[in-house]
Amino acid sequence: MDESITFLHSSDWQLGMMRRFLGPDGQARWGQARLDAVARIGEVAERTGAAFVVVTGDVFEHNQVERQTILRACEALKRIPVPVVLLPGNHDALEPGSLWTSSQWLAHAPDHVTVLTETTPFQIVPGVELVGAPWRSRRPLSDPAAPGYADLTADPKTTRILLAHGQLTSLSGGMSDVPTIDQAALEAAVADGRLQYVGLGDRHSTTRVTDRIWFSGTQEVTSPEEDAPGNVLKVVIGAGEIDVEPIRVGAWHMVDHRVELFDEESITALEDWFAELPDKERTYVRLAGDGSLSLPLLARLDTIIDAQGEVFASVERWAKFWTVRPAPDAADLESLQLSGPARAAMEELRQALAGGDESAGAALSLMHRLARDAG
């Protein structure tokens, strides 16, 4: 193909995904944001002159998503002004009961949207073929990309784009519980001219494998572990050349933050860090903390985190890495001015804490906070 072709590559929309740590309000807004990012892909297509859009797997979170999710997805797809090609992935595989064969999808899918259900090359525009490797079950028995290109031969007059979904053997670290994609075989198919681009899905961070093999990443962040989510790839293929550019379409942020908390200065530093973060209503913060604090400082910390949780999409202590311990001294406890059974309970908790019972420290902290608020 002598002329260049421009298209967009996306994946892992996972529409209908739940993130319970966001709470009901945050979940609703984040779910809508994932649809809004799909619509922004349409804006990018128009702005860049893209001829088509490909989505390499996991368009939906699973095959039993609510009817509302399917209908809203169809409305978002209508806002993409060029042909769209969707590949079933492991979350929305072509298995019995697949949503791709459901009455809801078939009745409402826009006419310019095609679902690749076979490995037969599909001409999307003159001179450009898409070859897909759709998942037919959630647990394939072999390399999930191989059926898309194993029988191809090079055609110098055609630009071929492979759409596949799954982890590369080279990136899985041996941790995948399903067969992985052979990177060496993909590179060989590119080198001998059978493929000019390989668009992959499943990895949620935009990842360049080689000049012509890319994971697009998810259109909107799903986890703090993702280091480059929220992009769509603009791909330009010309005579012997290729250019791939990530373009941001996501609007949300998910952040891990680690803190050492020992004194008032460290708590103030955390408060300042919260204040400087932008887009608070679209940001989830997962806190990892270590240290020990007096009961008044621990109560102040609780107040700060609770207040920030109302401002941000969500703020939570990362239970696995939250080891901030109460360190009450006699003055802290005497300041509560407790008497009778309450004082006896306080003394019992203090003894338990001295014996190494960390839950007693949490109870003392709560007692201090309640007494302070009552006062």
C-alpha cells in the first residue's frame, strides 16, 4: 500500500465494571466517565482524520452486563463517526450466552460497528485488512493470537493489522493461568511482511512492545497499579514506516501514596499533599502508612482522611500496608477525664496494648475521638 492510513487503537473498555471502593456515588460517576472516554475517542477520530477505530478485546466487563450498559455503550459508539471494529476478549468471549448474540446487542448496535467473530481477513478500507483472533471461551487451550495470522502469507499490496487479546509470554512473568501470546512468533510475522501492525488488548497500561506491536491500554484507569492508562493510540502506517502516538482520553486518576507518620509535621505534610492534588472529584487515593502517633494526632489523622473522603472520589487506607499504630501516653488518657466503667475499660485497653494487642490501640483511639467529640 503506497498511501498512508491512519486509525485508532483502543481496548479494555470493560463497560459495566464495578469498583466498590468508590462507593455508590463515585461508582456511578466513574462508570459514566468510561463511556465519556469512548465518546472522546470519537472526537480524536474526527480530529486526526482516522479512517476507523479498532478495540482489541474486553469491550464489556462480562457477558451478563445489564441491558442499560449495552444500550449506553451503543449510544457512545454512535458518537464515533467512523467504522468501529470490536474484538471479543476473555471478559466478553464468544461463548454460549455471549452478549454479542443477545437481542439487546443485535437490536441496538450501530450499523457502523462490526464485531469480529471469525479469523477471516476483513477489508475495512481499500488496501487494508483486519485479521482478528476472537476469544471463544474464557480459557483458550493455546496461544490466543495464533489463529488470527497462522495461515497468512505476505501480500505487498495489502496492509494487514492483527487484532488480538491476551498477555505476552515475555511480559506475563510466568504468572498467567491461561496460554499466553508468543511474542517471537508475532515479530516473525511482522518481519516477513504478513503483518504491518499488531494491536493487542488485555494489558491496561499503554505499552510499546516493538515499533509495530502495542498494547493500547484501557481508555479510563481501573487501578492504581496501572502506570499509563487512559489513552487511545493514533496509528499511522505508510510505505515501510509507522508512527504510533498515545493520545489521552481518560479523565480519572487512581493514586497510591505511602506515608511515614510519627508527629504533627508528618500529618501536616499529608494534609498539604491532599490539598495539592488536582481533579479531586475524579481521583481515588489508596494510602499506605507506617508509624505511631499519640491519640490526639491519631484522631486528627482520622478527621483529615474522613474529610478528604468527602472531597475526593474516594480515599481509603490500604489495609495490606496500613500499620499506623497508636502510641498513647498517660497524659493522653488522663485528658479524657473518664470515670467509673469507662475508666476501667480504658485501663484494661491500656494494659492490653502494653501486652502487644494492636486492636486495643485502635479501641483506645476510638474512645479518645468519641470523648473529644462529645466534649
